[in-house]
Amino acid sequence: MTWDEFCTLLAGIMPETPLGQIVSIRSENDREKLKNFTPEQHRIRNEWRSRELKQARWTDEEAAKAVQEFQNIIKQAFG
């Protein structure tokens, strides 16, 4: 299966499917809807949000160094 085909199939998943429901729970930001979430729905959403927070963040210095390294690689490849 190609990436394009996968993306097309994934985009077509209906909200009524188990995967569609999980995506919906993870992306919900409406405070009124969140008040009515079950404990299980809160758990799913909180696990997803805490996963995003745990991802490594680069400092400005690290990001600048990575950009410089990338530019050097491009220069060497296409210089």
C-alpha cells in the first residue's frame, strides 16, 4: 500500500468507528463536551496530551545547530 493510499483510507474513517472515536476523543477541546466525558474518555485524552508534552523540545541553540548541519549537508550534496 502506498502512503497516499493509506492517507486516503485513513481520512475516510468515519467517527462511528473505534479509531474514529479515539481520534475524536483525543482532539476534543470544547469545554462543555469535555464536562460530559466518561472517566475512560478523559484517560484516553489525557494520555494523548501527556505524550505530546513528553516529546523532546529543542532549545534555540540546538535548533540553530541542526539547521546549520542540514545546510552543510545540502551544500556538500549540491554545492
